[in-house]
Amino acid sequence: DDGLVWAIDNRRVFSIDRATGDHRFVLEIPQNFTNPTIGDLLAEPGGTLLWAGYGEIWRIDPQARSLTSILSGAPLQRPLGLAWAPNGDLLILDQQALTLFRWNGTAGVSIVASGNLLGAGTAPTKVRVLPDGDYVVLRNTSPVRVDADTGEQSVYSANVSQAIALEVAANGDLVYVTSTSTSNGQV
């Protein structure tokens, strides 16, 4: 709503004005060598951001240029993917736990889906919400649909492979980036 896109590049967080393309440096996230993962940024109402990294969920306040841990410890191990569920809960995709969690400040953390297609060796990295309210999880270079109510999982499309990133477009289409080398990526 503020006309900004947020980006993270090599631990540096920037805002990008959609209209002008102007970049503004916000803060540099300190290096953590014990758990160096860096995941999604997600805008919150009120102008703050959530960030999945270093095995925790953090809040970034761009105005104060501050970073505060808001969720850590079990059951989280290596959270990477973040998205808002239609009811306002936070969806957290954990790559090491191989689990899609749901979190809110009142009920805490609960499991939406785990195991099965999210099982060993699948390396899930992203979660997004589909127009019908179900979720799509990018795992092992192909997307999996997860029923929001039951956690049941199915292959989203057998035709999608080598995906390294995905988003759901405003019209509900899945947009994804594929790459098998540094010279032949496609959208």
C-alpha cells in the first residue's frame, strides 16, 4: 500500500519505489555463521517487515532501522518461506523441519503440512497463497499444492520443473523462474 517493493541482497535490505525505481538502503543484517540461511521478506501492516533468517523470524522496522527477533526455537529449525494466510495468520515454510507452519500471536505455532511430498530431500523454500485459499509450496524445483484446510498435498503441475522462484500473479496464474545453468534462465 505504500508503493514500495522490499528487497534483500547479501544481507542488505532496500526499499524500492515502484513509481520512480529509487532505492533506499534500510539496514544490513549482521552475519550469523551458526545458521546462515536467508529467506523471504514480508511486509506487515503498519510499515514493518518480517524476515525469515538465521533460524528465526525477525521484525525489521525500516524507520528505526532495527531488527528484533519475534519467533525462534522449536519447532522452527530453518524457516525460509513466509506468506500471509487469508485469515491473517503467518505461514512459515521450514526447510529443515520439512514442514509448513501457521503462526499467530494468540494460538502460537501449528502444523499445516509436513512429510509426504514435503519429505526428505525435497528442500522446500517458498510458500504462496493461491486465489482459492490453498497454498503452493516450491520444493525441490517443482511446486506442490497444499489444501489449507486438510494439509493434503498434490503435485501442482507435472510440467513445472527446475523452478527456483515462484509467485502467484494477480489473475491467479503461477509465475515461476527456471534455470538449469547461469545462461538459460526463463520466466
